[in-house]
Amino acid sequence: MPLPHRGFYIANGFTSRLASGPVAQRRRCLRLSDVHARQQLNRGYNDGLARGMEIVLTPLLFGGLGWLLDGWLGTDPFLAIGFGAFGFAGIFAKLKLGYDRTMSEVEAGKPWTRGTPEVDA
């Protein structure tokens, strides 16, 4: 797709006005809409990484707390297993509720949801 001779583009992280000529046309430049799409993609990667860390670290932290309490109280690893399971159930509930909330916001007003009553969470 040839670049127009005039217009604003972002090239290598800098916004500039393109000059006309063969050098300007050979440059690989991103349109502003392409930059927005890339930002959305990167935000998705960031959210996925954060959720993955939550899924792993929350049960580990709760299990570690239970392990410390087990050592302090002199019991078997019942508290470590119980706290770890509680942490896993809590993060699962948090992710499920967040997903449902996001999907209800995204699907609001779509043709397949127009006949259904809205439920406030």
C-alpha cells in the first residue's frame, strides 16, 4: 500500500509530518490506527501476564501462610492445604466475576442481548 504524500504518521515512536519523495515512501511507517491496535494488543498481553501471576502467586502465598501457621501451631499440613485451596478458590471467583462483568459491558446493546433483561451485579 503506497503511503500518501502528506499526513501524520508515527515512525519509530516519533510523530512527524511526512515529506514527499522516494525516501518518505520507502520508510516503514505506522498509521495512528495501527498504533492503537498495537497498544490494545500489548494491553491484552499485560492483562494476561497479570492474571497468570495472580493464579500462581495467590495460592502459593496463602499456602505459605498456612505452612507458617502449621509450624507455629505444630499441626500437620492441614492449614497449608486449606489456605492454598482457599486462595485458589478466591482467585477463581475473582477471575470469573471479572470476566462476567467485562462481557456484560462489552455485550451491552448488541443484537443478541436486546430482548434479555439486564442484571446489575
